[in-house]
Amino acid sequence: MRPDRRGFVQGSLLGPIGLMLAGALAPHAAALEHATAMEKEKAMTDLPPPPGNDPSQGQMLANLRRANAVAGRALEAGHHPFGAVLVAADHTSVLLEQGNLDVVNHAESTLARLAAEKFSAEELWGMTLYTTAEPCAMCAGTQYWANIGRLVYGISEARLLELTGSSDKNPTMDVPCRYIFEHSQKGIRVWGPFAEVEEEIVALHRDFWS
Ligand SMILES: [Zn+2]
């Protein structure tokens, strides 16, 4: 059975329980504010996870640095300094790279749309999307519909909001991507933010938005 159909079947049974869970999530999320990336991931949904092993922390950091190199090239090409990569189930083979294009074609949503054309939903469920900054609601939604099973991000959207401030070039939202996935019907796994790569990611943003 396809993972997205499996998720749909489960979700259709939730009903009032789902509503109770949704109500319980808000204080739960607040308690996780200072948890590490690994602790936060463990607290996610009980829905079936993607198959295979999760990436190691070393693999996550290496692939985040690869995404940040893509962000650097996007910046050099005149775009906003965001980058994303799609990594195979072996957690080392980079299948797609995508930088920011414009305000409606973000790195992650563009990558997810391309990935959905190139790979099957079953293949994508075992893959991981890496992105320098936590995906916005649009990008998290596109990852969800593309059926990419794992997400690793470098800096939080709240941290990005501190950097972009009121810049009309990027009026950053403040909607944690976990909020999107916790209100979904798939057990997408999420890791981030990572303090180990914060400084190198922020370096591309610090002077860009002022
Ligand atoms: Zn986005």
C-alpha cells in the first residue's frame, strides 16, 4: 500500500481523537522549545515513519553544509540565500540541488515539485529534504504533498525572522513546520535546528536583509 494512502486510511479513523490531539499539541510544542534537535524528533507523531535508517548526525551536518553551498550559489546568482538538497535513502547520494528563485519559488518547494516529477511517491518517502532554513508553510506543505519522508533544517524560521525582520524582500512567517506536519496524516520525521551549522548559514543572511 502506498504510504500516502496508508496515512489517509489512518487519518480517516481519527475523528474526535484527532481534534483532542490537536488541542494537546500547543503546550507540548512550548515544552519542546529548548529541546535539542534529536529530542524534538522523538516527540513527533505516532504515525508510521518512513522506512530504513535515519541519517546520522554527521550525515545531517554534511548534507546541511551541502545545502548551504547551494544557498551561496543562489546568492551569487542574485537570488535570496536559501538552498535545499534531496538526498537518497543511503543518506549520502545527493539527487537534486535547488537554490531560491523568487518569492513564490522557494528552494524547498521548487525542489519538492521537481522531485515529485522525477521520483515515485514510494521512492520519495524514503528520501530526505535538507534545507538551510526551516521551511515555510508553503514549502512544508509541498514536501508533504510530494511525500518526502524526512526533513532536516539548519536554522529555525524564528531565527530567520530575526534576520529578515520587516524586510519586504522576505516577509518571513512564524509557523513552525512541525505544526504543519503534526496536523497532517503522515509520519514525516523532522530534525532541526542545528547549532553546529548556525553560524555558517547565518553568515549568508546577516548583511543581506538590512
Ligand atoms: Zn518556503
